[in-house]
Amino acid sequence: MRRIALLAYTILERRRHRPRLSHRQRTVNRHHAKIRAVGARAVATVGPML
């Protein structure tokens, strides 16, 4: 249980020192994540067949 608490603490620490992203940067990040998700899904589907 302590390990989970430590992990949450480190994530919060990293976010505290990270500058806020602009609206445009967040939009670009979200779009890029969607593109990556499509590729990851394809690899997960085709991967076991190879």
C-alpha cells in the first residue's frame, strides 16, 4: 500500500514543477495521443499474428 502512495506523491511532485500548457498545446497533445492510440491498437491486434 505504501508503494501506491509513494507513486501518487511522485506524480504530484512532477506536476507541481511543470509549467501549465497553453490551450493549443493541450489540443495538439490530445490529437497526437489519439494518433498514437490508433497505432498502438493496430500493433496489439497484428502483433500476436506475427
